[in-house]
Amino acid sequence: MLSKQFLLDVKERYEPQGYTIRPLKDTKHVNILQLEKDGNLYVAKSIWSEVGNPEDAKRADKAFRRETSVLKQLPSWWGLTLVDSFKTELNRVIVTPYIEHISWSSYKGKNAKELAAQLKKQLQWLETHKICHNDVELKNILLSKDQKKVFFIDFEKSKRSSTCSDRKNLLEILQESSTTKSLAKYFGTKTQTRKRSTK
Ligand SMILES: Nc1ncnc2c1ncn2[C@@H]1O[C@H](COP(=O)(O)OP(=O)(O)OP(=O)(O)O)[C@@H](O)[C@H]1O
Ligand SMILES: [Mg+2]
């Protein structure tokens, strides 16, 4: 069930600014809300901690710091930015633009080469910035509704590290499901470089 306090915290901050707040359709996540103003849509996600549990508050604070830190660094081509972040007693809230997406279970292999290239580019960017996503799963990869764009979300578990198994994990995950096998085929191959003439 959606946390009452989360809803109240978001309402308190956003309603005075003219935003409409509602649960996000098509997700069972109780820590996610949708905000709307002037036709612009956003997602507010809460990382909450248990009442009166300082250890859990520390865990949530860490996750909040990790996620906001990565979101602030992401390049514009990623398609995901940090719009706002704030803390209340129990909630740590992260606001990003809403991205209309479809479930991987309805993916039929469209644009596989392009999508695999986007995932590779994103992992390459993370590696260059010594960020390990650390929670590579299909549920943490959004596939846009037109199936032309794909990107990693959810950086709560990310860590600063130059050694990382994100690539290996992603390849295994893509290979596992019949719907994403086509992506795995392109993901696993090196970028084609044209052979030079030996003449
Ligand atoms: N920017 C966004 N636009 C649209 N939907 C989003 C966005 N961010 C998150 N969602 C939806 O909310 C879900 C949960 O997001 P996220 O993974 O960041 O939260 P989480 O609490 O870590 O969830 P989980 O524990 O399942 O990984 C996503 O799978 C997606 O359905
Ligand atoms: Mg997630």
C-alpha cells in the first residue's frame, strides 16, 4: 500500500506549486508517485526508512546519496535527469522526468542493434566515471514506448569502483530471456571496425 506519509510529504511540497499528484499506473511500486503540471509529467520515488530505526535510516540515506549523486552526473543523452530531491523525517524523495515505457515482457526484438548499442554506451560511460550500477536487472532498465530508447535507472546500489561486473551480468540477463535474446546477440559482439586494405 502506498505510504500515507510519502503522499503527504510530496503533496506538501508540490501542491502549493500547482502540481497534481497521483499513484503511477502500471506499477506495483508503492514508493512511486506521478506528478503533473502544465502537461509535464514527473516521477517521485521515495527511499523510506523504518520508524525509529537509526540503522535503517543510515541505509536509506546512503541509497539516497548514491542515487542522487549519479543522477546529477548523467550526461543529457542518457535521457534521465534529477529534477528535485528532498528529505523528510521518513522519506528521501527523488524526482525525475516521467518516461513512458513498456514492459520487457512485450518486447519482440525491435531495434535490437540500436538498443544494445545504447546499453553498451551507458555502461561504457559508467565505467569511464568509475561508477558501478551494481543492480543490473531488466526491471532497472526502462524501454521507451516507441522502443527506440533504452536506459538504466535506479542507482540506489551503485558504488564507486573501477572493477565491476555490470557488463557480464547484463549479458547473462539478456541471454536468459527469449524476449531479450536478440539484444544479447548485439551486446556481446565487439563494435565492427572496417578492415584496412593490405595493398
Ligand atoms: N523516470 C521514470 N519514468 C517512468 N517510470 C519510472 C521512472 N522511474 C521509475 N519508474 C517506474 O518505477 C519503477 C521502480 O523504479 P526504481 O527501480 O527506481 O525503484 P525501486 O524502489 O528501486 O524499485 P525496485 O526495488 O523494484 O528496483 C520502475 O520499474 C518503473 O516502472
Ligand atoms: Mg529498481
